[in-house]
Amino acid sequence: MAESGFLDALVAEEHGGAGLSLADIEPLIEALGARAVPLPVAETMVARALLAQAGVTAPEGPVVLVTSLAQPVPCGLVAQAALVDCGDDLVLCDMAQLSPTPTGVTNALAARISGKPDGVRLPRPASGLRAITAVLRAALIAGAAARLCDVTTAYASERVQFGKPIGRQQSLQQMLALMAEDMIACRIAAQLGASQGIAVSLATAATAKITTSAAAPRIAASAHAVHGAIGISEEYDLQLLTRRLHQWRLADGSEGYWSQVLGTARLASPQPTVDWIRETVFA
């Protein structure tokens, strides 16, 4: 991954990167989610951009974004370094300082952390790290959702029961149609979140994360319902994608957390709702 050059896609050209925007690489993040890549590639890309902006040399290996010391960090067990949001500023530290330990979930790469971050400090984005990580999770969910739709539709067309493909059953066709609706909603929400770049507003990040996190369990449940027992088999890829969906749904705030953030922001404004949405979410 490091040799591919993708990790510096968001880094400005004057710092040796590609100078692309988050909207430009959003399809790449979806592709990472679609393949359940077991590395914090998107997080490392954002971290390297923030570090380059602050004139700090980035570590060579994978970097995770830590938005809470109380919550498991996705891919924390395979990260070399962490960029931690401490409220007032960001701290770049070795992952070992945070004492990462497994969560106990079988084959999960997420880590619980308990150490105190100490290292190079750099400016914190206005909305902190949680807003941008929420957008990353939204794009990963969108990618996994698209792959699950493809895999599930193909299986329904190939699996024959009682002399005909199960995909010809009206109930399954309805289920696949609802999966496709959720998948498209996730993609639109992820693209909306990425449209504002790394400095995304809380309202836009909340909209992206609420939409994708709420759809994730529905998509996972439908995929398993169509596949039946084979869907939970370790050698079958479906369980990799659905486990990631559940993990990304909760990471950096579930739909419940972000609904509260969005609702609080809306109630604080005297504007009519349509005007507020147009100026705040779609700015």
C-alpha cells in the first residue's frame, strides 16, 4: 500500500502528494470497503494530509485516527501509529503508547486502548477528527453495501431450490430491491460527506453517518437471510463484509449519537428547516 502512492493522495502537491480532494478519492474508499481491506488505509491518507499540512513528517506505517480513548479503535491491532484527538489539539504517538488490546471479538482487528498519548502535537480541525472519521466510515459502509448487493443478487440467481432459482421468489425480489435502495442511499450520503473535504462540518458528517449506519444492519440482515447458513461460514466472504458493516456502524458514533448532534444543531438555529438544511448540510 505504501509503495502504491495512494497514501499521499490527499497530501498537497507542494508537500510531495497528489493534491486530490476527499471527493476525488471517495470511490477509492468505497473500493476499500467493498474488499474489506484489513488495514486503516483511508485513515492513514487523512492522517498524512493533516501531518503534511502541519509540517510534521508522517510515519511510514499505518496510522489510525483515535476520536475517543473510551471506544475500540478499528484496525488498532495492525497500526504503527495513532493520531489522537485530545480536544484542544491532535497528538501523533506510537500505537504502543496506547497499550492496544484485542476486543475479544473473533478475528477482529479493532483494539481497546488505555494508555496516555504523548508525542508531536499539531492543530486540531475545527470539527475535530470525529467528523472526518464519520465520513470515512460512511464511504466504507457504502462500498461494502454495494458489494453485498452484488454478491447477494448473484447468489439468488444461482441458488436453485424446488426447481428454480430462489431469486424468482417475489419475497426475495422485494428484499433485494430494498437492499439496493439502502445501498444507493449510502452512496449518496457518503458522496455528500466527502464533498466538503477534510474540514467537513458536523451537520454534513452527521447526515452521512446517520444514513449509512442506519442502513448497515438492514443490509447485513438481508444478505444473511438470502444466503442462509453459508453466509456465516468462515471460508465465505459474506461474513467479512457484514462484520465490517456492524463495526463501522458503531465506530466514531452510531446513528443514535449523530442524530443527537444533528438535532442539537438544528434546534439551535431559528431558520426554517429547509433553509437550514440547504445552508448547513449542503453548503
